[in-house]
Amino acid sequence: MPDALKITARPDGTLVTIEYSGHVTAELLRAHVIEADALAAKAKPGFTFLTDLTGLERMEVDCAPILSQMMVRLSSFGVGRIVRVIPDPKKDIGLGILSIFHLKSGVPVNTVATRAEAARLIR
């Protein structure tokens, strides 16, 4: 599986999605931060941010500070809900812990095993 990040947004501004696949490095993540910021900045206040780790094989530890910064920016853009697809709990990259320190309190965070479960939450 190629190393990649795919960032998309619904045209109505209610959902921003980031999908990780392969081996994600800090360099790769840094290269997509501006794209993620641009889409989140255009989203409606209260939007949902979906993180999908289905295709993730490995993420380097030096990605943690970048992920932390992304969470702070998501809060500043008015994220209303975080939904995470983590099919293999061993591949959880510490997002839960980072969220405690870097998301505004009161932003609900849901973790599910499949994209179908995420879709039911998002609707």
C-alpha cells in the first residue's frame, strides 16, 4: 500500500475527512497540514472531522506534535465532533491522549472499528 494521506470535505461544509494509508512520516503529514487547514477553515461551525486509520500500516512518533497542532487548529475552526475509524486497536497512534490536551473540552470523540459504523454516526 502506498504511503498517503487523503483529505476531503463535503461541499456543504459539514464533514472533513482525513484517511491515512501505508507508512506515514512527519514529512508526509507536514505536507498535508495546509490542505487540512484550508478545508477545515471553510467548514461550517460544528462540522465533523473524520479520521480513518483503516489503511494505516505505521505512523512515526515524530508525527505527534503535528497531530497536536492539527487538533488545536480544528478547535479554532469550530469542530463540533470527532469520529475516528480505528479497526486495529494496536494501530491507535495515541489520538485519544492527544485529544485530551489539544481539543477544546466538550468536543465529543467517537472511535469505531469500521467506516460503516462511522457513517451511521455522521449521517
